[in-house]
Amino acid sequence: MATVSEPNGEGPDGVEFVHEDDGRVTARHVKTGVASFGDSEAEALRQLADALDSHFGEGETIEDPEEYLKGLGIDVEVGGSGTPPWLE
């Protein structure tokens, strides 16, 4: 079972951490609901910072998303229509 850290027993303010059963830590920005994870709180915060940049439109622009993902070894069809395969 995952646990959520709450400073001083009060509700979360700002960022909350969820310590997952598998050892990973999820960091969630309370106001927006944006979340990311890492192997530690510090790593989860770094990943959350990138996710928040993207959420607020401040991330880096990717000129060719298909080529970018291909370079990462991810085989997907960007901009495909229809139901995602995992929901079929």
C-alpha cells in the first residue's frame, strides 16, 4: 500500500510525495494535479519540474516528435486517431 507524506499531520500544500510499494516515489503538484515519479524524492522532484514546464507550456519545442521518439527507441504513431491500443 502506498503512503502519502503530510507535514505536521496537516493536508498537503504544494507538493505531496507518495511512497509506492515498489520503492519509487511519486511527486504530485497539489494545485494542478501534475505528477511524476523517481527512485527518490529528489529524482521525483526533478521529473515533476520537467512535467510542470510542459504543463505550463514552458518546455522545449520538439520539431519532429516522431523522430524524437524514434531516437529514444519508442515506436509509436504520433497523432494517430481512434482509441489507444491499451483501451481496445
